[in-house]
Amino acid sequence: MFGPDGSGKTSIAQCFSGTHEVVAIRGTHTLASLIARFLRHFTLFKGDDNPYFDITIPERMAGLWCFLEFISVLPIIIHKFVLLPKFKPVIAERSIPDFIAWIIATSKIQADIFMSSFLGAFLLKLSSKKNQLIYVKASLGVLHARRPESIDLISKQIPVYDTLATVLGARIIDTTYKTTEESVKELSMLSVNQNGSKRLTRSQH
């Protein structure tokens, strides 16, 4: 699954935690996080584009920062999204498209420029190899109510998510007027429609 904060990804994924390994990718990892902690002490980098570390990357450094973010997250992608699924069923409550949306929104690089770059094309290719991609979305008003502290970042990410869903041909679950139970049922039905008799199995807790 992928989608903005507050859309319900985590709640839905946890309903399958008894039968699937729940994995996630979040923003700014390992090496990039160490560098971000260092940069936030300098006036040039102070800002709120990256809310985890309260930094803003100058436009002339956006390409370099995207590369640092990429090499920092690559080991996590390989572990959680390439190797782990070979040994057990995996459901992602944040996946590679979330990382793409994070990079674009926090570096302020244009979505089409990043997606056509080597890094963007590579990440899109990895995303397309997943068995099933689900875009979990909700109206901006609902997202604001659920995650008021993140609404500025969410507003920047939504157009990127919409583009990613189209480019990747993702199925869509809109949780605006749905309970978690209703969203879980819809996800299970999407799995049936795509895979015939193959169905996601929920845990019973």
C-alpha cells in the first residue's frame, strides 16, 4: 500500500499482521538522517520542508540530496521489499511509492523531472514488480482532521501520489467515508479480483 499520512494504511495493514509481515519505508534514513541532523544546525538549511529534521534543501543541492536519500534507503528496500517476500507473505503499510512522494515533496524537485531521472525510473521499476499496488487515499479535509500536524506536507504529496497511482496502475481504496473494517474488506476483494482464488487472509485479533 501507499498513500498520504492519515489515509489508513497502518490500520489496514495491522489487520493482516497475523498472516503477513508488516513492513514500511519512512522518510530520511541512516546516512541521510545523520547528515540531516548535522545540516539543521546551519542557517542555510533551516526550514520545514523535511519535518522530521526541520531542514530545507536549497534548490541547487536537490539532486545531490535525492542521491543521498536513495543510497540511504536502498539497503532497507532490498531487505524489506526484495529479500523478505521470498520467505514470507509481506504487506506494506508504506512502500516504495511513499518514498518517491517523500523525496519529491521534501526536496521540492519537480515530479516529472525526478520520475524521469535514473533514480526515479529505478524506484518506479522496483515498485511495479510488487504483486499488488494499492493507493490508499482520503479527502484533504479528512486527512487534515486525522493528521493536522502534517497537513502541509500531505498537501504537497497528494498530487504526487495521484500521479504515481496513474503511472503504476495502482488499485485505489478511498477511506474517506469508510471504517477500517470496510477498507479491509475492500482490500480483500481487490485481491480476489486480481488473483482469482488467491486472497489476503486477515488475522483474527
